[in-house]
Amino acid sequence: MCDTIRRGQKFVKQLRDEKEITDMKALFIGIVLFLMVSLTSAVYAADEPGPGDYNDTGKTLYNQGDIDGAIEQWKLAVASDSTYASAYNNLGVALYDKKDYTGSAVHFMKAVTFDSTFVKAMNGLGNAYLALDKPDSALVFFEKSVALDKNDAQQYQNIGNARFALGDLDGALTAYEKAAGTSRNYAPAYNNIGIILQMKNDMAGAGENFRRAIKIDSRFAPAYANLGKLYYQETGEGYLDRAVEYFENALVIEKNNGVHSYNLALAYMKKDDYRKAEQNLKQAEKLMPDDSDVQYALGLVYLQWKRNPQAKQYFEKALALAPDHTNARTALDYVTPIVEELFRIKGPENAPVAQPQEQPPAPAVTPAPPPKEQSEETPPQPEPEAKNGDR
């Protein structure tokens, strides 16, 4: 393009020097050359993507599931415009997806720095801080975001999540109630109200709120799971069957949720149906291989069947994952002498099925662990923004 300009200037100068055209003609040729150069520049500019183009391409890739590709595009966007708040926000979202919570927080902070009214980025930053176990820092940004948008139930839900993590149950309950008051159709708020009421031993109030969440959203699995836990802990006639029913409903909705499989297994254990308990615990183990409670519960199943060597193995796995698991330690201390005696009498090749002696009652301190509750402590991630200023 610069060569074109230089050639044009040289040509006009040559014409002037040779006096072959008038000044007016030289001016006309110069204008034509200027228009040609401008058109060429526009073509070059059109071919060169800008920060908004990188951002849009990143969003497309993200929606297609290509998170790494999206990250590369958003990096190009901020390289082209170092103040591009939406691109920083999107990088925060993608890194949150990849569980890089520190990197996520850094980019959400940049988005907020360049746009102090960017509510989604503030919520994203709060979520990253919650994931980093910094609920006090999360609360600061959740409260800033709610000051900018008081009509979004999710804002109050986030404040409740942070206060819950801080152990402030009353503050969390107030925030969840505000979320429910802002949107009567916001199921997570009623679910979390139910959890806190259950913790406060208001079982009737807890059940009412769990049912309210289900009425709003019939496929809201956490509320089914929490109703199941509520019935599991009660002793009324038919309550255990209701617990199984609700745990099964949760599992139908979320088939790959290990917590639902675990909870259902515990209900079957309480009903003395250890075969179904084992089936569900094996599924939970696949989905949550690092959960010490799952390993411990499997040990209890095999202990009930007097398959002591297998029970011992699972108690050891539980302790390897959680060295302070008191029940697993007690169970292991109980079963180890039995297994050692079994190996001494019958030999290791027969140990899994041999029963050389009557097994004494299991210690009372090794009950099945309680079901796990399902809360909305970690709110959904913010969605990527399309372009700067597009909220």
C-alpha cells in the first residue's frame, strides 16, 4: 500500500517536471490516487479481525463445547484491546469451567476494573472466590452487584450462598427469603430455605419449602433429594418408603449424580436390602471415586454379609481418603483381627468366603453415614457476553 502511494507521488512529480499536464490535472490525478489508497486501506482493514470479532468467535466456540478454542480467541480479543471488559469476563467463565478458580478470579477482576457496573462479572468473581473458599471476599462483590440490580433473585441467592459458607445461617436465610420474594418462581431459593429450616429442626417448614420448589420446577432434583433425606431421618410408618421414592425421583432426573445413588443406597441399607444398596453404592463409587463415605458404606455392606476381607479393604480406602474418618477407623479396628484370624486358619485363597467363627456384633459407633443434602451452594456460572457493553 505504501509502495502504491510512493509510485503515485513519483508519477505526479514526473508529470509536473515534464510540464505535460496542468496543475489542475495533477490535482485530479492525486485525488484519484488518494481514493484508490483509501479503498485499498479499507479492504485491508476489513480483512483484519478486531477484538469484537475474536470475542464473537470465542462465544461460538464456547457454545460448541470447545472451551480451549474459545480461550484462545478471547486472549486475542484482550491482546487487541486491553480494556475489553466482556472478553475478560468470558475468560473468567471459561477458566471457571476448567476449575482454574485463581485464573478465573484474575480475569473477572479485570472485567470489573474496566467496567465497574458489570454485574455478571461481579457475580462471576464472587463465585470464583467461593470456589477458592474465600466467602468473605465473595460476599463483598455479591453485595456490590445487588446494589446495582435489586430485581434479580440470583443476586440475593448469591449473598445467601456466601453467608451460608460463612456459617451465618440467619443471614443466609434472610437472603434466600429475599430471593424468593423477588421471584416467586425461583426454585433454588425455596430449596435452600428448606435446608436451613431443616438444620434448625423445623422439619415441617423444611418439607413445605422443598415441596414448593418441586411445584415450581417438577424436575428440580435437589428438592427431591432433600425431601428424601427428610423422610430418611424420620421414624413414622412408611417414611422410609417415601425416602426411597424421593431419592429415586432425584436419580431419574440426574442419572449421573453420585450423591443420589449414594443416598438411595443408604435408604436401602436401612430397609435391609443390601443387594440394592451395593448396586447403588457401586454406581456412586464410579461417579465419586474419592468420596470416603461411599467407601465406608460399601465396607458396611460387606461387613453385614460377613465378607470381612472386602469390608476391611473398603474401610482402608475410606481412611486413605479421609484419615480423620472416625467411623471407618473404628470399623477397621473391629474387622482387622477377624480377618487376620481368618487368614491364619483357612489361608488367603479361601479368605473371601470362609467363616471360621461366629462374628461378634458390630460396634454401635459404626452406623451408616447420613445422606448427603443437595443445595445450591454453588450457583450457575455466568454466561459469556457477546460484545463489550452487551449485558
